[in-house]
Amino acid sequence: MSDLSTEPPPDATASSSHAAARPGSPLRPGTPPRAGDLAAMRQALSVAERALVTGDVPVGALVLDASGNELSRACNEREASGDPTAHAEVLALRRAAAALGAWRLAGCTLVVTLEPCTMCAGALVLARVDRVVFGAWDPKAGAAGSLWDVVRDRRLNHRPEVLGGVLEEPCAELLDRFFAAHR
Ligand SMILES: [Zn+2]
């Protein structure tokens, strides 16, 4: 359902140049991409689309272990569950911790289609994930390099690596279509 025709080829960097090409893009795109980031983001996009069934904002997240194997996946379920904290990232972190039998997700990567908000940025710092990879920037509420940078705040004792703008266009288009239809 999502139109992935505009995505960059697999060897494209995810990238400051891409982010910088969009007006208003933030200045902190983060660390270089790794093998598997694009494939994981495609999965997160397909998870995001499930949120549409319940009228939830289409955001999807995966947690990968240190070897790149998927531990969990979740879409935003605020409407589905009536829970203000049921963001895709929080649900994916909870499920990953349940799968591992431990709250500490050291070595793991959180992949999410939208820049995390303050709550989710706080949650992924508390979960001690190594990396966060996200798709669309969120200049109005993002806390991983645009409005705030909670995940790289030097006052915190754990700072994950951050990579923003991976498959940014299809991630943003999915959200834009949702909000256009709900306006
Ligand atoms: Zn959030």
C-alpha cells in the first residue's frame, strides 16, 4: 500500500544530504547506516500500515538484537487500546524485553518510521538500546535531533547512536496521507 518507488537504492546513504535537501530538516542526522537498516525500515513501514485499521497514526517500530534478528514489532495502538503511552516504540521495547526476559536491551537497535517523541526517546534511553534508526523527521515533536535531542543529551549516562532520515520519504508520505484524510 505504501509507495516505495521513491526510496533510494540499497547502497544509498541515508543521509545528511538527503535530510538537508528538505527545508527545515534538522542538522543532526547521526551516524552512518549499517547493512540491514533499509530492510528493517521497510518492515517497520509495513507494520505502521497496520495502525490504519484502528484509525491510529501509522507509526511502526521493530527491535533488532545485536545480530540484526527481529525481537519484536509494534504499531501505534493509542486508539486501539485507549492508552496514551501506546506508541509503537514503547510497545516494541516492552515486547523485546519480554522476548529476552530482561529489561536491558543493550546491543539492540530500535527501528521506527517516525522520529521518537520525548516519551519514547526517554524509554529507549532507559532500555539502554545501542542504536535508534528512524525514518521521517518530526520537527514539531521529535526528540532525537530536531526539536529536542534527548537521546544524545550529555547529561544522561546512556546515549544511543542515532540515524535519522532512513527511507524518510515513504515514511513521511504514509503519515501525510493519514493526516490529509483526517483533516
Ligand atoms: Zn512516542
